[in-house]
Amino acid sequence: MDTHDLTKDVWRIDAAEFPADGSIEKRARFLLRYAILAPSSHNSQPWAFTVDGGSIEIHAAEDRWLDAADPDKRELYVSLGCAIENLCIAAAHFDLGYEIEYHDDATPISVVTLRPDAKPPSDRSFGLFGAITERTTNHLPFEATAVSDALLEQLRACVIEDDVSVRLVADPELNESIAALQAEADQRQLADSAYRRELGYWIGTGALGDSWLKARIGQAVVSHLNVGSREAQKNSKLVRSAPIVAVLTTDSDAPTVRVETGRSFQRLALAASAEGVAVHPMSQILERPAMRAELATLLDADDALPQHLFRLGYAAEEAGHTPRWPLEKFLVERT
Ligand SMILES: Cc1cc2nc3c(=O)[nH]c(=O)nc-3n(C[C@H](O)[C@H](O)[C@H](O)COP(=O)(O)O)c2cc1C
């Protein structure tokens, strides 16, 4: 039986407790406390880890896969990439070298092997460790303040995976077209009862951060009423308020390329957080294949595959962190 409850206590990690003189497996487990603070679609936290010495296998937890919203597992793999990036940033912070393998057609999707005698990769020293416990997704309207070119360059430089490109859309006309697409995507997704039921379920767990009562009311409303028009209006306004809409694109939909997309996104999100820039992923356009293709056309990138879309800008602070399940829930013994 699963006895773990969602908690916000996981956000309070004392880095001074890192067991620098402990076994490599103890160190690996400590690093995973940072991995689980990663963002994930609906806060589904779709990861599982098997630790053996310094070897950390990262598995997709299919029982937390959003099969209605994310039938081709794009968001699942992007979320895993976010967790892997937190893990690697934490390893580098504690001066641990590591190697990373990806497996497209097998589980685990990735293995991170800690190499205590090696130096961390030098191209990964973005100094983002402190932002891991500070970052939140920001769902609020953004202010009409531009993000400076210098800062945009800094964020662009976070995308270092060869397979991943970033488009930063500042053009108001293009922003308006994306806002219209967002409204249509919301209408379509929320007209789908399976999508509504799944979203309602996740709201009901409290994973999205509401109190128990608010979560249960939210679950009932979303599961049983067609709230599409309201969401469409709200979300298209959110897009319009954003000085930048960012889209990560790739040439392939391979699972590991999506994992790499997640790593790029998380690095960029942490850099943004460190600079006080708000970040808000919005997935509905990408969840509808025809609309995803329309987005590529709008971006004048017919050959590129949009993998992740998010708003960037300035906003008031979110009320606080969303909860996570404790690390123990995600640790799986090798069978
Ligand atoms: C792949 C992916 C897709 C996401 N899609 C959305 C989205 O469509 N709308 C939204 O409000 N948040 C979206 N999010 C943000 C998550 O809801 C958020 O990460 C999660 O609730 C945990 O909260 P936190 O990021 O504040 O820690 C997405 C995050 C990821 C990684």
C-alpha cells in the first residue's frame, strides 16, 4: 500500500547535510531530494529511481502518466528531463563528476552514474543550484515589462543540448496568433470528458497546491462542467500578457530527445528564476497534433517539432510551492 502523503517539507533541504564522507549511494540518494523538486505536467511527478551505488536509473512511472492529456508521452519525458537536470546540477554543486546515458527503446530511459573521482562537466557550471529550491511555476498575469536583450541571451545560452532549439517570440502579432491558438486548444481539450476527468483527478489529489476542500471542489467543477470558455479566455489573456512566449523545438519526437528538451527547459527555468523572471509552461496547443503543426507553421518552422511552450516575463510572486511526494515514494528496488 502507498502510504506517502504530499508535502511541502521536501522544499526545505539543508545542503550542509550532504553526506560528503558517506557512501556514494548515500550521496546519490541525497541528490535525488533535489531531482524531485522538478516541475512536471499537472505536478504528476512521473519519475521513479533505482539507486545502486553511484548508479541512478531514471524510469518513467507509467501509473502517473497523463494518458488523456499526453497520449504520446511528450510531457512525461520532458518532465523526466527536468528531474534529471536538477540531479545533474546538484551533483555538480557537490563537486561530483557524472556520466549520463540515454536509452530510447528501453527502461530505464536514462542512467546517471556518479564519478566521485572525476570533475563535473565544465559546460554545466551555470551556478543554478540555489534556484532549485526557489523556483516555482508562475500562473499569474505578467506585467508589461520587457525582458532585456542581455537577459534573453543568457536564457538562450541555457539551451546547450545539440538536438534542441529555442524560439523566443516577442512579436505582438505572433503573440496574438499564439493566444488565439491557446484559446482554441483550451476549448477543445476541456470539451473532452476524459481530459476533464484526468485534470479533475489531479486537482483532487491536492498536487496542484490547493487546500483539501478547494481541491475537492475544483475536482468536481472540472470533472463535471465544461469550463472550456472560461479557461480559454483566461489562458489567452495570460499569453497576451507575456512579453515573451518561448518554444523549444527539436527535429525528432524520440523519447530521449524529449528528455533533453526537459533538461534545456529546466536549466532555462532555473536561470530565469535566479534573475527574477517568471516562467509558465502552457501545454494545451502541443497536446492537439493539428494545433501543434499550426504552431510550427506560425513559427515559420514547418520542419521543427514544438516540444514545450512557456511564457516568460515579470509577475507578482506565486503564493508558494506546490507539494511533492517524499523521495521514498519514488525509490524502487531492483527486481
Ligand atoms: C512538461 C510540462 C508541462 C506543463 N504544462 C503546464 C500547463 O499546461 N499549464 C500550467 O499551468 N502548468 C504547466 N506545467 C507546470 C506544472 O503544472 C508545475 O510544474 C507543477 O504544478 C509543479 O509546480 P511548480 O512548477 O511550481 O513546482 C507544466 C510543467 C511541465 C514540466
